[in-house]
Amino acid sequence: MTMSKFEVLCVTMHQKDFLKIREMNIHSDVVFANQTETTKFEEYNFDGHRARMISTNTKGVGINRNLALLYAQGEICLFADDDVVYKEDMEASVLSEFDAHPDADIMVFHFASNSDRTVKKCRKTRKCTRFSRMPWGTFRVAFRLKELKKANIWFTTLFGGGCLFPSGEDSMWLTEARRKGLTMYVSEKTIGTVTHKTSTWFTGYDEKYYFGKGAFYQAARPKLIFLWVVYFVLRTRGWGNLNVADKIKWMRLGAKGYRMNQGFEFFTKEQKP
């Protein structure tokens, strides 16, 4: 295996060719973990770089991110979703931040958005503390592959699009990375634009949303689950049409669902007369 300096690890669906390279403006080595109907491996060389596509009939974003990690060969890797478009100097920006911060194991970058969803930009590259909030999607995260393998960090296959519980795989991954002592930074640099395409799991701030949050807190914060439920319900006042009692109810059901390994549909049936 020959290590490259930099590599993009992209999860995608139903790809039949390598057109995503042009659509995403990729100018580096790239691995596509492609969820589709067939199982095969393809390789494509372009502009002095290598693209590899691992197509499987698996379901779930966590499984496909793990597949991309299994095939990763870059010293520095950047997770990707297939609805981002990178700036021309993306690779140079990522590598320069790691060069400037040699203790960084993980670096979180900023993306502009061409939708109504906005993400607050960090004014100056800073080191995260154990108390820092981590409201970051995986597509913003770059890392040193060697350090990630040493810490043995993988994505949960229970949380995220296509999984039993609808979201939270990115937060759980970052939480595990921090728990295992990896050093994280948030960068001031913008490396691309994200579309925020139609979500495969988000249907509004409804019962399913709060069920998923309850399952997440049960998995990530089991000893303080009650406090986290109260905190999250207070933080989301005014979100959606559910009242406080219903939000708490569905978060408690989500926590129970995680303990029972049962998804939202199971409890929806239970609620019907």
C-alpha cells in the first residue's frame, strides 16, 4: 500500500460512474463508498490522482463511512458527502492547517451554504476543550489517518440515515474521538459549499425527531439521560408543534427504544389504540 498525502472519503448512493469527481470539484485522491444495488470495485485515474469506488448493497451511512475508512490510504483524510462542492485550493487549505497545528488529530472546517441553513463560522482557528460543543456534520471533518487507526474509532451502525435511529452518528463519532484523547481543532477556513440536499431522515421537529434525540442521549450520555432530556427540551422551545410534555414523552421512548433495540415504528404502533 502506498500512502498518499491527502484523500477524500465520500459516501454516496446509486452512482454508476465517476462524474461526482467533476460535480464536487475534486482535485485529489478519493474513495467513494457507494450504496447501490450491486457489489463491485472500480478504479479510475484522473489528472495524476486515483479514484476508487466501492459499491455495495448495504444500507446505512455508518456502514458506508466505515467502508471508506477501511479503504483509506491518505495521511490526511477528509470525510465528504456528495452534495458538497470544493474550492480550488481545498487540499492546500486542509494540509496547511495540519502543518500549522502539528498536535491536531482532527480538524473541523467551514462550508458556505447555498440553502437557508447556515453554519456559524469560527473567527480564528482554535483548539477544542472537553467542554466545547460539537455541532458539526461529518463532511466538515478532516483527520490524521494514523491517529484514527491507533485509537480504533469507527462509526456506529445504529444511528444515521438508513439506520434504526435516524441521526447522531456524527456526534457519536466525535464524542468517541474526544473520549479517546484525540486533539481537535476548529478551523477558520472555508473549503467549499454545501447544498444540504433533501434529508433522508429529517421530517421536521416531530415525534420521530425527538425519539431519535432520546435514543442518542441514552447511547452517548446514559448516566445523565434525564438532565440531557430536560436540557434539550428547554433548548428547543418553539421548535415544531409538540408541547413540552410530548417532547419529553418521545425522548423517553427513544431512550427506551435504544435499550430495547427497537426503532420509532415499533413505538408508533404501540401508541395507536
